[in-house]
Amino acid sequence: NNIPTESSRPHHHPRALKADIVTAILRCRKEHRRCSEVIHYLLKQEGVMVSLSSVKRTLKRHGLLKSRSPWQKTCPSPARPIPASPGDLVQMDTIHIHAITGELFYLYTMLDVHSRWAYAEVTERINTRRTLAFLKKAKAAAPFRFKMLQSDHGPEFSKFFRQRAGIHRFSRIRRPNDNGHLERFNRTIQEECLRNLKEDLQTYRNAVRRYLPFYNGKRPHLALNFRTPTQVLRSY
């Protein structure tokens, strides 16, 4: 195996080293069929020293890098509603979790901006169908009606999802503050719920299920004048 590692790097001729890295990138892509970021992560776990930009250039040069759909760049979105009542604006996102074992899984998250009511679910993969299934469960759990959903342009929130969700808008590209309330929840659930846990799918799933009733019903929120989301919702 000629894959370059930190220990072997000084013994390789620069051209041979470059060829070995390209071979490693293409091999990893063929084996796992994942995006550039995951390929870069997996190679790093193997000890292959290569930058993310080099992985992307190599995959693009070999026709293996999917280009962003022009629909995502030009698709118009409804105006951002003012979150004056529950369900006026519900933000959605996904968190990628890279376990130290090399396992990769995901956390769907959702937050109602007005009440700060939150919902989340751990899953082994993400796509539009799973996003729709997550949305269905969230609607069943929420004590209010969703009037507008907002997400970034991730592939799990693609045209297929938008057509079926029916009440969806995109946040602006490269404007993370558009989903700022949910980004705060994403940090909170990782710090308060997932930190120091055994990094496996079922452990995370069980932890999230236990945490949501606490977050929504018992945890005081400074932004809500120390009320809980459940207390805010009871006033409607």
C-alpha cells in the first residue's frame, strides 16, 4: 500500500507522492461514493495528508464532483415572515456528526422562532425523503401549525422536498444569521445533550429523545424572560 502518511512522506518523490494521493482520493471515492468533505475526513483517518481543496480539485478533474444545481441559485423564496406567533417561522437544519470510530450520522433539528419550541432526531443518513419523514413527525409533535419553514440550500432540502412541504423558503446563501435562532439551538443540544456521550447512533438517539422534553418544558430561556417554550405556547 503506497498511500502516503506522515511517517512515509519524507521518503516519497514529490511526483510519486502526488500520484499516490490522487490514487487514494479516487479509491476512497469509489469505495464510499461520498462528498468531498467526507472523503477528506476518511482519508485523514487513514493518515493521508491532503487538503480539502485538493480533494475537490481531484474529484472535479475526474468528473466526480457534483455541481450545484442552478435551481438552488435562482429559485425564488417567499418573503421572510415576522415570527409574531407560533408557527409563523420554523427553521430547519442538519448537523453532521463524525464519530471517533469513523462512523458518520446526522441530527435533524427544527426550531419555532417565536416560542423557541424545538424538535430533533438522529438518523444514519439524510435525503429529501427522510427530511419529509422528519417534518411529518415534527408536525405531529408540535402543538401548533407550521405556517412557514426555512432552511439552507442543503440537498436534503431540495426541490423535491420543497414541492411536497408546500410552505418552504430558503435562507440567503452565505448568510448564516438567517437561521441564527436554530444555530443557537444546534450549539445548545450538542453542548448540553451530546457532549461526552459514547459516539454511536442509538446512544445519541436515546439522549435526544430524553433531552427534548427538558428543553421544551423545563429549561428556562433567557430570551423568553426565563419562561419555557411550553409556557409560551400555553398563552395561545
